[in-house]
Amino acid sequence: ASRVRSRGSRVEMPPPPRTVMVVPEPGFCFKAQRARWIEAGGKVFVNVCGHPIVEPVCGANLVRVTEEHLDTRGLVNSRVPVCVGPARPMLDSEGHDATAVDVLFHPSVLKRALLGGKSVTKEHYRDYLMDIAEKNIAEEHAIVCAPGRRVVLGVAKYKGPNGENKDKTHAFPVFPPETESGEDAFAENVNQKALALEARKKEPPTSLPENGEKQKDAPRPTKATKPIKKGFLFPSGGADASLYPNGSAEGIPKPGEQYDPLGHIPENIRKTCHVIDSGALRGADFERVTKQYAETGRLDTSAPGVYVKGSEPGSKPEKVGMGHPIEKKLENTSAASCSGKRDTEKPKLVPEHVTNTNDESVEIVVRLPLLVGGMSSVELETGETSCSLTSPEYELTVILPKHVDPNGTTAKFSAKRKTLTVVLPVAR
């Protein structure tokens, strides 16, 4: 018969049969807000932890991805196993009702969410894990979190109702994963089939014709066959329709001449397309030239590495290259429109934003779904009573409900959600 252990007023039930007790390894904790306030309070503390009992990340074919894949490509197009623990009621630092939930991932994923990968930032892994955690918490416990209201705690790595912390986490029972059947066996079978198919591709053909004779080698090209010049390809139109009709001599400078990058481009492309040499034009100048052409149809060929269509190798570029349909319309505009700002410029949008206030700080969450240039294209100005945001697409000014200290302002931009979070400490 099963026994029930009692500790004071708390009664502990024995774990279900065929389960194992797991002790989570703390990673980080984030605070979310319920979409609907109930008796248990609105705050939800989600402890993102790790444990080897959770299966590692695998691809769409259920085959485990390599460590190199995780470091260089992240979690895009991958299946991330997760284990959700029980929901435990607790009190927050202000004595209000709240809820704590543990969500377990494989340690290899949790480590990258804390330290990052070789070419992927830790924010990429962390945002993915928080999205997965919120989705599975809603499925397991019907706790739906409001979008854009979660905050990663800076100091606390683990929250619990009984004083749990990073050195003392809450153990709970889970069913161990199957090893002989189920998805593990299916993944192993898929992996073995893929390896067998790859091995068969590498094996040389050993079959002989039905008459038993040895196969003859492929016929050598006759004298009438035109050989392909080294380093160049011929399209399906025949040997006479070569991409580079002058062979390898095209584009190579003669003795005493300077190198011209335009010479390596086929003549039919030079006649129909403008050319920008990205090796000569970079950074802000490259963005300026391409943006000017996209908006006005005028190509600034006075910039280095910019050639109007029809230019020949070694020719002097013209000042302005034409070739865009809207160019004719711009010729008839008044001189006032040439002052630097077009009359047809679209007005900037006012982005959606939410302001949250407490005794310590004022938080502004701004959604920027149409932002193209990332955080580098956003100008943020903060004062004691206001906060202004400007970008090529948006313009926003928020009057703050409290006086703040602008010197302590912190801003965080999520490229995945296109959300900017600004936190301003309240002035003392």
C-alpha cells in the first residue's frame, strides 16, 4: 500500500508508478502576465531549466541535429522537445498571488540560451525557448500569457512558492522517454535508412550486362566536337551560344592597363542592366545609391563603382544614368521638390505601444512590425517627462506618467518580434 508523508500542514503524495523524480537545473526565469486575471493572480514566473531526461533537438526527420548545426543555424526549422512541470501557487515580492511553472529543455539548448552559439546570439535561443514555454504552458495548464508582457529577470534564476532558488529547485515526477519503441525507435530507423542510402550511393557499380561482357568505356569526343574552354560554361543553346564569346581573354587587362571589374561582366548584361561594384561602394554610400534609385529612378554614377547600362570597360561613367519608368515624371517636377525631401514622401506611422508603471520604473513596449533597418535605424531620445522614438518608418512621442532619470534608460530590441522595450528608472 502506498504511504502518504506529511510535513507539518503540507501533505506530500508519493509519485505515480513508473515515474522518476527529476531535479531541474536552473537556467533563467522570466515573468509573464496572464491574459485574463483570475483568483491565482496575474503574474506567472516561468523557470526555464535543463535536464538530460528531455530529448535533444532534432530535425523534421526526427534525426538529432549536430552541435555544429545548433551553433551556426540555431533552432530554425527544428523540433525542440520540452517537459512542463506542475503549476505551483506562490506569492510575489509584494505579497500578491502568483504562479510558478518549471519548463525543462535539453541541457545543450539551455547552455546556448545562456551563452549563445558560434554565430547565433543567446537572444535567439532564449526567445525560442520562451515562445515554446508559453505555448506548452497554455496547453498543459490553460494558463494563457498576454503577448509582449514577459520580462527576463536579471538576477533571479529560479522562483518557487517555498523559497526555491538556483541552489534548491523543485523536484517533480515525470515519465521517462521510451527507448525501444515510439518516436525514438522511429527516429533511429530513419537515421539508419539515411546512412544506408548514403553508403549505397558511394559504392561503385558492380553489375554486368546480361551477356556477361564488360561494359565499354564512353566514346571519346571526335575531332569535329568543339572542346569547352577551361573555366567557362556553354548553355543548352549549343557550342556557338557561349556565355563569354571571347573566351578567357575578356575582362583581363592588357600589359600597361589597370584592372577593370566591368570587363568580367558579359556584354549582353552590360547593355541591359546598371552595374554597382560592391567592392568599390560599401556601407552608407551603397545604401544611399540603391535607395535613391529605388525611390527616384536616378542612378548616381558619379559614385565609385557605379556604371550606367551600356557602359564599356574603361569608359568614363556619366553623372546620372537613366532607365527607370518614373524618371520622366521627375523631369517635370518643380524646383522646390529638389531640395532634398520629396513631396510624395509617405507620412511616418505612429506605432502601437503600451506603457507599464510601477514604483521603480516606467516601461514602454513599442511594436515595430515594418521596421527594416533594425535598432541601428532607430533614434531614441529620453527626458525626465517624455520619451521620443524616430525611424524611417515610425515616429512616436510618449508623455511619461512619472518623472524619470534619463541617464539610467535601458532599451532592448527583439528582431524576431519587432518589439522595442524601453525601461526608465523613476527619479528619486
